[in-house]
Amino acid sequence: MAKKRRLEVPSPSDEVQEEEEVSDARSDRDIAIEGTWKEWFQKVFLKYCYAVGMLFLACIVPLEFLRRLDGDLALGAAFLTVLLIVPLGFFGYLKLWGDGGMWGKEASEDL
């Protein structure tokens, strides 16, 4: 497989720019440009699919409770499901892509 090349062009101004603190973590764009397909799939594509899936659940499940149940019970059940799905989705995201997660910053050396 051919290696991707990245052109770096110096800024047009001659002023000395302050160096920004560079973190060790690569952004999604850097992974898409320099990373492998496996790394991109696990760290970028699946992350966005997970977010879309959690948003889908957070919308559809409460609406189904409103449709199936009647009155105040439906509102209470819908509210409780949102309060349950959103934190569980956030916790799952941190477990997978957080600092100590399966595909997080420390796991990047394994790929």
C-alpha cells in the first residue's frame, strides 16, 4: 500500500509564532491522513457510529414509552429512560475511547 504524503507549507508571515503545546494524542483528521484502515475504523468511524446510535436510542425509546403508555406514567417513564440512557452512553464512550479505554490514547501503541 502506498504511503500518504503530507505537504507542510510555512506560514507567509516572517513573524516568529509562539509554539503551541503539542499533545501526544492525534486528532481524527490526523488518523484519517496518516493512520491505517484498522486504526481509522476503530478510533474514528466506530466512535461516530456509537454516538449516532446512542442519540437514536435516547430519542426513540422515550418516544416509544410515550406512545405505548398513558398519561403521567408515560412522561415519567420517558424521562427516566433519558436519565438512564445518556449517562450509560457516556460511560460506555469513556470505557471505549477514554484515556484508559480499549481504543483510547494509551491503546494507540498497540495498533
